[in-house]
Amino acid sequence: MNQILTRLGIPPEVQAFFHAEELIFDYGSDTEHFSLDFHRVPTTPNLYIAGAEAAKELVLTSSVMEGIAFLALSAHHYPNLSDLAVIAIGNLPYQGQLDYISAGWQKRKITLVFGKDILGRLTDIRIATGIRNKKVRLAQLHGMINIEYNHILYRFPLESFSLNKFEKAAALRSGIRTCKPKQFETYLDQLKYDAKQ
């Protein structure tokens, strides 16, 4: 077990699931590094995968540490980790990553765990549509988010758009859900705050 993760309250079974003896996570061509003083997440076309490819449910995150924090704070929803896989994509979703997930994980229950900020909500839309082989163009202009889908432009206020609102407006059903922490931008922020209390 890792001392830092134990100090943050990460259960041993979650640490074992991610093979988190050291807080350096290999994405293939790059690595994610975490300590209490810094967190470096790579921008890479490769993925970090924890769990079995035959898992019934897939959780997608931007970083391994966000996946660890999410599972630590949501452990009651996942009593059997062998039914789960977690994929971290890094800072930016690449089309090759989405194609890989679409080809191999399409029929799984998929949960997106990205931040509550604008970038996290845009990532939700980009990944959900990419996995379902739908093309969108995203842009921010004059305090609005513009989403072009099927040659139709959808506009949403910057502060209140979400994957759910986009899907309702565009009559799109991806079947992909999102999870956001209630009080913090990310689950990792919440975990670090809880550990200080």
C-alpha cells in the first residue's frame, strides 16, 4: 500500500485495483505523476487501463488519480471491483482513444467522471458523442457554448450546459451517464479536502 494514498483515505482494495504501490502511472508513451505537492497528467494518445476488459461497467476519467478518488468516495456503488474497468485518457481526448473505446467497450455501462468546470463538461460531450460515433464541433463564443451536431447549431449558456441538456436538445440518447462531485470541481479536490479535516 502507498503511504500517501492511505493518508488520503484510499481503501486498500482500491489501491490494489490500480496497482498503486508508487504514484507513477504508465500510459504507454507517457506517465502521470502524483504527490501531495503536484499532479502531472499527460497529454497523450494512449490510455491507462485498470481492471478487466470483460468488466460489465467502464468508468472514464481524465487521470488515474481522479479515478482513484472517485472509487474511494463512491465505494458503496461498486462493491465488486472485478465488475469494473477504469480508463484514464489524460488531459485531452484523442480520436484514436475514442475509437478504441467504441470498438471494445460499446456495450458496457459507461460513466464519465470529469470535472464540473467548463472543460470537464465539454469533455463529457466530446467523449460521449465520440464513443457513439457521432460527430460534433464545440466552440465557445460570447459567453455561450456552441455545439454543431447533424448540421444543426445548439447554443447553451456557459454556466449551465451539460451532456444531459445537449442530449435533450438534440434528441440524442448516448446511454452514457456523468458523475460530478457536489461541492468541488473534481473528486480528487474533494478527497484532498476531506483528508485535511
